[in-house]
Amino acid sequence: QDLWNVLEEADLGMDANMVRASKSDRWDQKSIQRLEALPERSTYYVLDARHWLHVDNPEGLLSILAQNLLCS
């Protein structure tokens, strides 16, 4: 489902956190630019991994979760 409108809404009333795998072939340049232009309420992380973050870089993903999401 296409939920860009939810992410791009500046006054949504909640934070959005996303992690993108830097080596994934699922993201085209236009989508990456849209992620980088999201409102300030959104946090966007780039992880050194292919498509399956939890398999390719579990320590990196856990670090992002522990430092930024679980403690909020």
C-alpha cells in the first residue's frame, strides 16, 4: 500500500521512524529523495545492509532500535 501521503504530512501528530538498507535494490533515486525530504518529525536512518536488515546487519539494526526507538 502506498503510504507516502502519511509520511509526507507535516501535521500528522506523530513521529515516523524509518530505516533504509543502503545496498537494497528496492529503493529508486526518487524514493530516496522523498525520504530525505520528509518533515522534521520524521527520523530516517540508513543502515549498511541489503534488503533484509535483520539478516545482513542485525547488530546495526538493534543499535538503531535501542538508541532511538525503544528509549523514546
